[in-house]
Amino acid sequence: MLRIKNLAVKLEEEDKQILRGVDLTIGAGEVHAIMGPNGSGKSTLSYVLAGREGYEVTEGSATLEGEELLEMEPEERAAAGLFLAFQYPVEIPGVGNMTFLRTAVNAQRKARGEEEMSAGEFLKVVREKAKKLKIDADMLKRPVNVGFSGGEKKRNEILQMAMLEPKMCILDETDSGLDVDAMKLVSDGVNALRDEGRAFLVITHYQRLLDHIKPDVVHIMAAGRIVKTGGPELALEVEHNGYADILAEVQ
Amino acid sequence: MALPQAKQDALAARIAGLSFASEGWLGAARGEALARLSAMGLPAKRDEYWRYTDPSGLVAVDAPRAAVFDDSDESPVFDGIDRLKIVFVDGVFDAGASDDLRLAGVEIERLAKAGGADIHWARDLYGVLEARGQVPVQRPLAALNSAFATDGVLIRVTAKAAKPVSLIYVHKSETSDAILHHCVKVESGAEITILENGPAAARFSKVLEVEVAEGARFHHIRAQGRDHERRAVTHVFARLGAGALFKSFTLTANGVLTRNEAVIELAGDEAVAHVAGAAVGDGNFHHDDTVFVTHAAERCESRQVFKKVLKNGAVGVFQGKILVKPGAQKTDGYQISQSLLLDEDSQFLAKPELEIYADDVKCSHGSTSGAIDEVALFYLRSRGVPERVAQSLLVLAFLAEAIAEIEDEAIAEDIRARLEGWLHRHEH
């Protein structure tokens, strides 16, 4: 599904190297987790894959089902099946959440040469999916993320993911700012989307989230590289001992 | 103080070719307006009130030439709205294109025919609000309009009007110089919506005087024509009685020079006045909103919401003032002027002012100028929304607060569609 090879990235403005040769392969149906200390490059990796400006790829490649992502515009990556659930979902005053969702769904369908969803059909689907995430009609009507609590914003990200049905989902610290109940709700939303045709990359600081969204593979990232890869037990090790032991061992 | 000779000469040259109709009560009102104008002279670039907008195209003897714009790529403005149409072509009333001027609860008379008739209510309005609006800031072009307007409509509303009255200004001549003056009196408890659209002429001067009596409601929505080369100076003078409502929204897309002044006096307690504008300009576009709101009674509310989207060197100006007179307690005044600059060549000049002489008031004002929010743009694109569509969504979102001042949803939708069309045509 997603194949990242020797990806090296620096910040355009500061000439600061963030990623120093990331290698990562995620197969269809798999859930991978990336853990790592602050500043290790986890969020940068997610932004670079989604196509945010301000980064310069100095080496390497990232392909989604064989197609080079790094040469595409952000909207093309989305239409190709990539989705990033933001760590800090953006507030957009003046744009209704429903308008936003429908514009996005239909733009992707159009880009893929599929038929657009009618207003009636869209409404039906969005209500059904929103209900599962406990997103009420008022939240759908309000401007995108404006006045939403931290938990509501994260649930709104998962709703977008459910509506857009991407192939490759990247969740960037989706657990940050969530209480236990909200984390359960969000995780249930993610688990409902687990499918053999879909892959997940879950970026997190804490093992907690991985109790709910059970990964097949766990990677530890440090100083812009993936330094260790293992099974779910690796996350437990981090939870008990922190990163210090692992980093010492790698070095 | 006598006017300097140069100013006298400029004024004499400007008005030499204009016809002065002296008959009846209207002639007397015109005479007073001419006296006001003669004392002030025409505005000049160095005048404080014209610091950001060069009036030379507005005061020149002849109207600068303006190509007629073909706007047939869009449906006519307000096309889907049931309304009574009154059409002026280059400032001349077009009876054939206009509807019958009868409407239940509304008396409509043409200004050109009013001089001889004794329309008592209009006597108390024509030039009267304009004259009141000359203090503390002089508005000579409004006095010129009162003195020399060739036509217009006098509208008295005595009940809730069955449908909007729609003033349509067609521009056909490249050199037309139109001067129209309307008066609207909304009697106690009555309600009307006035629509205006079109460029009107190569150069257009328009004054609208509105008296909104106790508990009456007045709605005003206009779309100034898309002609790129047209010039316009317009004034709205409004006076509100107790509990009266006044709402005015203006869409300006294109036009080489537009100066829209609104002078609003909240004279009765608990009156509400909202004045809003959305302006979009690309290239040779200079748009000036000059607003003066006076709170002269208690517990009144005023809102000024002006938004401008500018690109390729377009210039936006906002001069807005809230004056709270002594005793106007519990005033609630709000003013916001914002511009979205789509490139670094465009310019927004704002002069927000508050002057408050009462101690128990709530007044806020803000003015900002900024670019498209890149983070929001990326967020939309990351969901698959193409860049241009995302940009249009964000621009419309920026304008939404101004459009929200239109109460009628069908009219608001018409305006929104115009803006979407404009954005679509000016993507590059």
C-alpha cells in the first residue's frame, strides 16, 4: 500500500534536516504505529506525505499503490486515497461543516471519474456515520471545527475519514487532548473502518491508544529515522521504560 | 468665508452644462442645495475627507469615457425575485421597460414630475436629510446631486409592501453622466425592500434619502454594475425613528471608481441600523466606503460590516465613524472593516473612528487586512478540494459576515451566486 524509501526532508526556511532516511512499508489491511520522543520527526513525516508546503524532500520516495505521492498536489494525494487526520484540526470560520464534507467527497469522486453524490444521498450517509461518532446535527451545521471542543474536533476528523473512505489513513496524535471516553469513541470509529483493503499509520506518544487500536507493527522513530521495529510488545516496553533504553540500545 | 477663485471656477465649469429645474417646491429645495454647494465648492484630493480617494474623475466637467460592459454571461441580477421594476437607461426613465408604478401600500412618483405637484411628505425630505448630513463633514457631491438631479423616484410606504421595488440602472452610452435622486418615506409600522442594480452610466451620481418612521422597517440591497470602467458616487442619508429598522447591503464587483457614502442618524430610541458591503476588485479598481453613524437616542444598535477582496493592484478604502451624542445611553455600536489581499500589489486603507459623548455605551471596532489563510487552504486541499475551489470557499467565508446582513434568503443567495461567478472568472 504505502512504501517509503530512504526519505530525507528538511525545513525549507531554516535549512534544518528533519527526516534522515526513513524506510517504511505498510501492506494493505495492516495497522502500523509510530512512536518516538518529541522532535523525532513523526509529525513531519505525516505532513510531508500529505503535501504540506514548507518542506523540501532532499532524497527518497513515497509511493501509494505504486504511484509517487511526492510529485502530487495535496488534493491529488487525497483523491489517490491518502488521508491525514490532523493533530490540530483547523478551524474554518464561514465554511459550514456539511458544505465542506460534501465539497470534499464530491471533489474526490470527480477527480477519480466517479459520479458525484446527490444532496439527498449525502445527507443520509453523513447522518448515519455522524450518529455512530455521536456528532449531532448542530455540529454538522456549524462552521468547520469552530467552537468545537478538542474531542469534537478529533471525532470530526474521523467522520471525514469515514465519509472519504481513503485507502491509507494516517492518524497524527489523534489521542492528544482526548479523555478516556472520547478515546474509546474515536478508536471505535477507526476500528469500524479497518478493512483488508485499507491501511493505517497511527502516530502516537502513548501506548494507551494502541490498547484500543491494536497495531500489527510498531516502529520507534528517533532523530529522523526509524530505529526499531517490532510487534505490539514494543509499545508496552516504551510505556514501561520510556525511550531511553531503546535509544541507548540502538546507538 | 468666500470660496477661493479657483474653486469657484471649477464649480462653475462643472455645473455650467447641467440643467436646473426651478419650478415649484422642488425648485426651492434645489436652490437651497445649490447655495450649499456654492459655499463648499467641489471636493479636491487634498481635502481630509478625500485623502484616500481622488475625486477628479467625479468632479471633471465631462464624465470620463466608460466602455459598456456585456454582462449577458450571467442571468440579470435579482432575476428570480418578484419585484416592481423601475428602469433608468443612462439616467433616463424607461417607461417601456418599467412596470406600472402602482403597488398596494406604496405611492410611487417620479421626481421629474414632482416639481409642480404638491407632495407634502417629499417636501419635508428632499434635500433635507442631505443638508443635515453636511455637518460635521461636508459632502458637496451630494448637494450637487440635490441641486441638479434630473429624475428619480419618490416613494411613500404606508403598509407592508407586497413586493420589493427594484431600481434598475442600465448603462448604454460611453459618455453618459447620470444624476438621480430618490426619497423614501416609510411611515410608522410600514415595511419595504428597495433593490438597486446596474452601473447606470459612465459616471453616476445618486442620492437616496430615507426616513424610517417609528417601528417601520427598511431593507436595501444593491448590486453595483460589473462595468469595469464606470465611476459612481452614491450617498444614502437615513434617519430612523423609535424602534425603526434600517438594513442596507451593497455588492460592488468591478468599477474603476466607486465612492459609497452612508450617513445614518438614529434619532429615536431603540432604533437599529445595519450597513454592510462586500466589494471584490481585480486590477484597476478603487472602492471607497465612507460611513457616518450618529447615535442620538437611547438603546440604539448600529452595525457596520465591510469586507473587500482585492487583487492585482485593486484599492479598497474604508472611512467609518460612530458618533455617540450626549445622552445616547446604552448605545450598542459595532464596526468591522476587513480586506483580503490576494496578492502583494493590492492595498487597503482604513480609517475607523469612534467619538463618544455618553458614558454608558458599548462600542467596538476592528479593522484587519490579510492574505488567504494558508493553513486552512492546506486543510481543505488535504481533503481533496482543488486549490481554486478551496480558495473560493475561503473567500466566500470571508465575505459571509457581510452577506449575513441580508435578511431575505433568496436575495442573499442571488448575491452569493454573483460573488461565486466573479471569483470563478477571476481565478487567475
